[in-house]
Amino acid sequence: MGFKLLSRSGAAQSQTTLESLQCHFTWNLDQNWPRCLRLREKLEDMAAEEGNRWLGHIYNLQGFIQYKLGLNEDAKASFSKAAEAFHELRHADEGPWLLVNYGSLAWLHHNLGDEAESQAYLSKVDALMKNHPSPSQGELHPEVYAEKAWTLIYFGADRKVVADYFEKAIRMQPDMVEWNTSHVLSLVSVQEHSSTGVEDDLLEKMREAKEQDPEDLYLAALYLKQRAKRGEGIEDEAREFAKNNLGSLGRSYKGMRVLLKVYKCHLSVDEAIAMAERVLKIHPHKRGLKRCAALCYSWKLLLSGRDFLEPAMIDRAISLHEEVVSLYPHSPFLKKIDLATVYAKSRPHQAQAKQIYEELLQSDLEPADKQLLYNAYAKYLYFDLQDFNGSVQYHMRAAAIPEKNYFSGNSIRVLEKIREKGKHPMCQDIEEFLQNL
């Protein structure tokens, strides 16, 4: 993209250039279309959470995503909502928390051809930087570091980079509790998939952060999960936590999802379903909660099998998943896979499961999405169609995609187990594949 030189004449002459701004337009965010669509709907759910302390940042990112999707008027509205949210959260009309907002607006208006408005926002950035300089000379303002760290999380950035930005922000402005909480959460995400939980020093940081930030239900639920991984008996504590926060959990989808997984792994899926249904009854119109409830029913189906479930249970699972697909029209990929998984467990709907998979397999997908699909399809072939050779082939296709994540790891582990048993007719092929991987 070429940069159009801006006029520097007039009393309010700006010293800042578009290229030097710190905002979403200059942070090299991965902006592929599928990611933008998914993130758009995730941000809509997050913005609906009452009392979210990152609401200004949510609207800023939402405005950037909407611009990338060609929704220019929506983008303007979201950037405006961001400023209003910061006003409410910071109890002030203006401050350094608007640096990213003004920077993004300068870029937005420049890209839309409105150079006068772009220049006006550049001048606002200059004024903010003059009136609110960074506490540490030569570094960005802590408000910018914090927002940059929070934003990069949603684009798969190196969590060490994210943690570094949070640490810089906290060092300069240690009184922002939510920054410390998010910093700890970013550290946890690096070790999250460990079967034995996070390391001792990080668990202690989680405990301290939880004490400082008792309103963050996601942190509290994640702390329970990590302690349970270490073998602690947290069952009664988890039930008490859910009972005391039943209404509030409806405003924290991430906290709700983690708590449901704690229930699934350490209490029972039936209790998870009952809890999800209770919260959904309090907040019946929140689509994020419907997705949480649908997830619980998927677990029940996968763990029990169709021959051991009441028809009403299967019907409820299907109706919830069908509704979830309709509620997320712009990013249906993952939801359709979940729906196909549920369809496959119901004899009257098995043809629909096959149809969904055939459509998805023929669609144009990003490598990471292909990997997820191949992993899911391999399990479908194995468990529902008893096509064992086909299942192996799709696990190989998933593992061959150079994306390091849960799905590649899962497919590789499946293949390694088959090889170790040595009974599958494709063992030699699997051995050669794993050696060349």
C-alpha cells in the first residue's frame, strides 16, 4: 500500500506520520478472511459480556476487523464505541488509552480517502503523546503495550512476546489489575496443554492474581483446572464456585467453558449438562452459552454412544448444535464439524453427517482448518463408519500439514499407538510416514 503524503501546514501541524503510529493497522496482524470472520463473531460475544474491562480494546479490534471485511460504517461505529467504553472505564474524557484508537482512526480515514479527518486524528495523537508521555523514556506508553499484548493474543502471536509487552506495561503502571491478570493468563497458555499442570511458580502467580482480581471468573476457573491436573481434590470447590457464580458465569463465556471442562474431567458430564442448562435458563438469548451447552451434550454422546442414551438427550444435542450453526452464520466451519459429530451418533441423521463432511472436504480451507477437519474426519471414519484404513490415511494427512497444534499432535499420537500395537495392516506405511515426518 502506498502512503499519501499529508499536508503539514496550519497551526495544528502534526509531527506524527501514519507509518509511525502504534495501532492495529501497523502491527502486522494476520488478516486472512476466515480468521477475520471468526474473530468478528468472537468479539461480538465478548462485547456482550457485562462488565468486561477490555471493552474498549474489544471495540477497537472489532473496528479493525470490520474494516478488513469491507464494513466501513460498522468500523467507524465500533471505533466510536471504543472511545465511549474507555470514557466509562477510565472515568475521563481523554487519556493515553486513546492512542491506539486515534491511530486506527487516522489510518481508517486515510484508507477511505478522507485526508482531512486522518490529519485531525494524527494531531490528536500528537497532543496525547505531548500531554501523556511514556513514564519510561524511549518506550511506548504502558496503555499501548497493554493493548498491543491483548490484541496479539487473538492472532496467534508468540506468547513470550505477548508476556514481554504485558511486563513492560505493568512495570510502568503496576496498579492495573486486569493487565496483571492477562499477563498471568498469557503465561499459563504456554503450559496449558501439559497433562500435569503448570509449574509451581506459575501456579503461585495464578493464586496471587486470583486474590488480586476475584471478579475474573475465567482466571478462577482456570486455577481450579490447573490444580485438578495436579491431583488436588477440587470437586466440592468447583460445585460451590458454580453455585455462587451461577448468574455471573453467563457473562464470562471463557470462564464458563473452562468450568464445564473441569466438570467433565473431574465431576461428571451429567453435572456439566445440568449446570450449563441452569446458566442458559438465566441467559436464554446468549449464543455463546448455547454453544457451551451444545458442547456438553457432544461430550455425553461421545462418551456414552448412541445405544446408551435416551432419544430426548440426542434430540436436545442435535437441536442445540443446529441452532448454534444458525447463530454463527459468518464462521460456521467449527460449528458444522461439531454438528456432524452429533449427527453421526444418531441413526436417523447419519446421512446428514456424511453430507457435511463431504461438503467440508471439498471446500477451500486454510491449512490449519484442513488439519482440524482431517483429524475430525479420521475419528468419524474410525468410530462411526469402522473404516480403519481410511481413518489412518486421514490422520496421516492431518499430521503431514506443518501446523504445530493440538490436532497435529493428536493425529501423531494416534498413529504412534497403532504402530506400537503392530496389528494394523498399514503398520509399515505408518512407520515410514512417522520416520519421514
